[in-house]
Amino acid sequence: MKYPVYERFYTWQGEGVHLGRAAYFIRLYGCPQSCPWCDSAGTWHRDYRPDGVTLMSADELADVVRAESPEGAVVVVTGGEPILFDLAPLTDALHALGRRVHIETSGIAPLRGALDWVTLSPKPFGQPPLPEVVARADEVKIIVHEPGDIQAGLDTLTGLPDGAVIWLHPEWSRARERDLTVLNAITQAVKENPRLRAGYQMHKLYRADDLDAHSDKRLIPLGGNAALGY
């Protein structure tokens, strides 16, 4: 089996429970959700299609992970929408290296592969997550572009484990512009429900991903300002 690899790079996890942890990212191509503010639109949007997508086997990906990151760095499989692919060969190959494997997904298909951490980012305006994926989630990341996105995201989480952390992330253009309508809505929601946590994409402040030569540095301005690259 070959996976369509849009990009791969070594950086650190910029959000969620594992914030600041060294992480090798494998970003797969393809997604049906078409989020209007997507910050990885090159993985699906017709205006940002790459010239070509590299196809790599599980063993080939494990080889580059071993060569390009030290032991102890987790591997994050993201997209696009990585849940569309059978990740079992990849997780097996990475576990053979002693690596933990995380996934970031909207949860629209069954999970395949022995995943050590599941970050669910529901897209209530598109395809909702499957109940079986909600039940497997270790943490949830709700992207807040408008205040109503908070409740819409929470409404998709029936069956979420009690120990799963729920993050509210301002969509990046809202965060960058310090949109108080969104930021204050997140603050109020967290104060009303202490299970919720306010999140942020810290790697974008550091521009940490840009330091790896493999990361995609094109300006992809969905939902934001083309001059600023978001």
C-alpha cells in the first residue's frame, strides 16, 4: 500500500495536550470536508493542488521518520483527512521503531491501525464524526470561526469519554486579528463549563514548521489574509 504524502516535516506539536512535544508530522493528501477556513487547503482545494503527490509505503515512511527525527519524537498523522486510509501498516511500521503514533482527524470514517492518541476535530457543517470515533477520542479540538461553532461542535460529541479533553481553538485568522467576538465567546464558554479549555496554535507564533525544508511554505489564504499567508 502507498500513502499520498502531501508533506512531511519534523517540528513540535503546536496545540492540545501534547503542546510543545517534539513531533514528526506526516500530512496525507485528500479531504472531503472543504472547510472554508482550512489552513492546509493544499491537501484538497483545486486552486492549490500541488504539481505532484509523493506515494510512499509504510516502510518508506518509517525509514524517513527514523532518519529525520530522534528517538522519543512522536509521529502525528494528519491531513487532509488521514482517517480515509488504512493506517494499520503505517502504525505497525512506526511502532517497530518504538514511536508513538497520533492522528488528527474529523472522524468521518472508521479508525484503522493501532493509534496511541486520537485528536478529534469535528466539522459539524460537513460530515459529522462517527460515534465509534467519538468514543475513541483522547482529546477534541473544536475550531471556532463564529461563536455558534462552539455549541455546534459540542453537539457532535455524544459518547465522548469522560477523560477526553475538549479544546476550543480560535480559527487562525480570528486569532491573528484578535477577533474579540470569537475570543470572548471562548473565554465565556470555558468559564461556564470548566471541562472546556481555551486553545491556541502556538507553532504559528513560532513559525516552527517553516524551519523544516520539507514543509509547505506556500501562501494559502482560505479564511484570512493572503498577504499574511492565512
